[in-house]
Amino acid sequence: MILFPAVDIKDGQCVRLAQGREDAVTVFSPDPVAQARHWADLGSSWLHVIDLDGAFSGLPRNAELVRRICSQVSIPVQLGGGIRDAATARAYIQAGVRRLIIGTIALTEPELFASICREFPGRVGVSLDAVDGRLKTKGWVEDAGLTIFDVLPRLEADGAAFIIYTDISRDGMQTGVNLKALEALCEATRLPVIAAGGVHTLDDLKALAPLTKKGLEGAISGRAIYTGTLDVREALDWIRSQAA
């Protein structure tokens, strides 16, 4: 299992939102690059970076910060937020991003999404962000009118390489993961699944661990690792002990 520390960027700072609300911001660091280096120095194997300004505006707003993060950490970076055309996807790959996370256009422009998957095979994942199973788009502010299970077959056929599932109601709230929803998703797809939203303590990671046998690749944690309810070094040590 992979623990993905989250570096969410808004207005040039490292922040976390509560339930994806743009007006519910907590600033955890004025320097996202230094924060990314910190998580890498602790032994993380991946970073999860989100351009929140891009997610809300539909345009890349923090590309230079992303480029600097990629150049200053030795671990791979997966990036989402505002990737809504092929040129943006291309620019981020050229900047050093290992994997792209696409949300809105995967649901609203399937032909464009499929073409980006073909251009970067194995490197494009889908962010499925839901409240009570209903998918949201455009920075979680619009209802897609679909459920996760409505879109899974098409996303697989389009060439998606992995899925990030966010339970929006739990994101940033530190209320525990939605194990039932994650298990159903893992059983419904052949793609690797990454859990987001609700990872609060090491016990949450331990609860997720059995799902790795069903296709869970790992979990993203944001607020918990910044407030200290989840200790990254302790979590990584536990994950390594399980692998051994």
C-alpha cells in the first residue's frame, strides 16, 4: 500500500479545504515546494499534488510551483487540478509530472479524455469525486448527474490507468474512510484504486489494508498529516512492515 501525502496548492500556498469548499481553507505552509521536500525526506514513495486554483478555474494556475516541486524531489509526483486540454497535460508531463489526474473532462468530454490517455498510456488516472455516490465536477461544485458505476466501463475502455475515489463528505473532516464504498468500487473495476477523504489515523490505513487484495493501490492523506493525527514516518514504517 502506498501512502500519498497531499500537497494542495491555492494562492501559492499549501492548504487544505474542508469538504472541497473553496471558502473553507486552512493554510498549512506558505511554501508548497518546501512542504513537498519535507514529505519526500521522510521517506514517502509518491506525492499527490493538486492545483486547487486550477480545479476551480479550469486553467493551470500553479504550473511553475509544480515544475519546481518535480525538480526538487526525487520521488514521482501525480498531479490534478485544471487539466482540461491536451496542451496542459503535455506541459505537465514535460515539467516532470509522472501521472496526471483528470476529473471534469473524463466525465464531460470523453473523446478528449480518451485521446489524452492514448498519448500518455499508463499515466492518466481519473478522479471520481462523489457525495452519496453522485459524481461532482469542476472542483466539486457541479453535479455530473451520474454515479460512479455509470461511468466505470467507459473510463476503463478509454484507457484510464487508475482511479482516485474521494468521498467529498469526508474529505478534510477526519471522520474515517468509507470502507463500504471503496470495497464496492474495487470489486467493480480492474483498475487500481486510490482512496481519498477521511484518512485520519494509522487505524484508518490499517482498516484499508485488506482492500489491497482487491485492487486498492493506496491512500491519500492531507489534513491528518498536517495536524499530526497521522504520523507519516510511523505510517510508512507500518506499511513497510506489512510488505516484509
